Amino acid sequence: MTLFLVALAVLVAGGVAALAAWRRPALALAIGSASATAGSALGLVAALGALRAAPVAVDLPWPVPNGALALGLDPLSALFAAAVFALAVAAAVFGAGYMRPHLGQRPIGPFALFFNLFVASMALVVVARQAVLFLVAWELMTVTSFLLVAFEHEDASIRRAARIYLVASHLGAAALFALFLALGAAAGSLRFDAFVALRGAGLPAGLLFALAVVGFGTKAGLVPLHVWLPEAHPAAPSHVSALMSGVLVKMGVYGILRTVTFLPPAPLAHGLALAAIGIVGAIAALALAATQRDLKRVLAYSTIENVGIISLAAGLGLAGAALGAPAVAALGVAGALLHVWNHTLMKGLAFLGAGNLVHGAGTRDLERMGGLLRRLPATGALLVLAAAALAGLPPLNGFVSEWL
């Protein structure tokens, strides 16, 4: 946990230092990229170490009414934190070159601050162990990602995409407020350990589960709560799109899984409902992707499809547990969690490759692209690799988790 907190401190301090250097854009970009890379690398080491370690917790003073800086790192948190930090390392390195054309054209210092805070807030979401702290981290994650999406705000379509994302995110957050208020009122505390001890006793578990699916499912991009995703992902700079598609949506998956630990053992209906939402969303996203000409929108719809696959697997895992079938439960949950990592790697590579490709072609229109594999052989080969993995072709990683 100490190394994890050091990683967060490096991210925040580096972002503030980059903002302080805003009058020297090249220096601000260098500070922001270096601190994002270093902080994320430290966080990745901490998260990987926590995967096989006993859960740890820490409480720090925080003079906020009903608030507490209660932090915890267990294997579930570590799995999602590892995905966040691994992709953030790649995105930060990529961004150091990708943002150079904007030097002197747009404010780089604030962008670097928002980028670092975005990464730090996602990491804080998965280690928060108190409702007020969790919601503060959740809102910081939303606001910073909104500001990153709106980076090229002089374009009306980008402003519209950013507004849709912000409105959808806060509608989802309203459901989370209701969820935590209900749990807190029943438990007499807003701490997660009190929620776990209560396990939903005396509360309508079905309603709480529905609030979690709506609130967290909006961020995850579950159909029909996905409306913001195909708008916001193409609008953001490519390395930000990679983070949003690769790990931001997984915060919604994490939220649903964490909420399950607060409730009584899920009945069969909950598992089947989550599985049905997942498979319907995956099929719908595939159909919508087939009609797109914008490369980044195709990848955005692919994200909706893959989150649907994760939800399908998690739902089948819950259903298996409800039916007393441990093999089904284990395979479902293992497949879902492995696909969280695999999709992070596949989609991160795809969006970073798409960023290079769009830069080389000068367009995102697939119908106007041609001959780029000859001009950009490394980028083209990596993008083909990412597409093959996303297609679930063996022996690539997408096949392994989808097969499970």
C-alpha cells in the first residue's frame, strides 16, 4: 500500500508541476509525461505484488463530514489497478510524442495535469473503502476525463461529445448516490466493511443490484446505457481514447463486482439478467460497428461489445454460484476477469495504433484509407495484431478469455 500511495503522489505532484510550467509547453509536456510514466510504473509494481498478497488497509485523517480516507488493496482491486497502470504507462509514453504538434497551439500544462489526475483517480476508485471517498474519486475521474475529451473544444462535434459524456456520467452517478445512501442508512456507516458485514440484511437486494447495474453500467457502456461512448472515444486524443476504452469502462465493471460483495449471495435471476444485458449489448454493438466508417468509432463499438462479453461471463459466474455449480462459477468469473486484462491490452494497442494511422492518413474515414501498411509497416502490423486479438482468433489472448 505504501508503494501504491507513493505512485499516486508522483502522479499528482507531476501533474501540478506540469501545470506550473504552463508557460513553457515543451517542459510541461516532458514533466507530465515523465511523471505519468514513473507514477504508473510504480503503481503497476504495487498492484502486481498485491495480486497474491493478503488484503491490506490504511486509514488516514480527512476532516470531511461523513468522510474517511479509508483505503484498501485486495486481489480484486489489484487486478483492476494493474490494468489501469499498465495501459497508463504505454499511453503516457505515446502521448509524449502524440502531443508535440499541439505545443504552442493549445495549453499543454493543464492537459498534463488532467491526464495525471485521471490516472490517479481511477486508481483511487479501486482502493477506496468508504462511500464518500469513492464518490469523490468517481467524480474526479469523470470530470478529468471530460476535460481531456474536450481538449480540442473549438470543434463543435467534440463539444457535443463531451457534453453527452458529462450528462450521461452524472445521471449514472445519481444511481450510485442512491445505492450508497441506502446501504449507509441500513449499515449505520458509509464504510465498505460495514456494507460487507450487513450483506444487504433487511434491504431490497434486487433494487440495490439494479441501482448498481444502472450507475456503474453507464460508465461501463452497457447497452442501452452506452450512448456517450461512441461519441466521446473518437473525440478524445488517441492515448486518452486508449485509456477510456481500455480501463475507464472497466471501472464500471469493478463497481458492479464490488457491489456484489455488499449484497446477499446473488440469486439466479441477477446472474441471468447481467448475462442477458451483456450478450444483447455485445450483439447490438457488433451490428452497429459494421455500419461505421470512422475508425475510432468502430473501435468504440468494439469496446461496448467486449464489455458485454465481460458482463455475460460475470453473469454466468453469478448464475453458476446460485445453482451450486462451482465449475460454472469459476469459469465465468475467471473468464470475465481475464478478459478485463486482455481487452485492456488489445484495445489499448488498437487505439494507439489507430492514432498513428489517423496521423499518417490525415483522416479517420476507413473508406479513404489505403496503402498504409506499406507506408507504416510497424503501426500497420501492430494494428492488425490488435484486430486479430479482438476478433478472438487463436492463439491470441482474446481467444483464451473468450473461450473461458
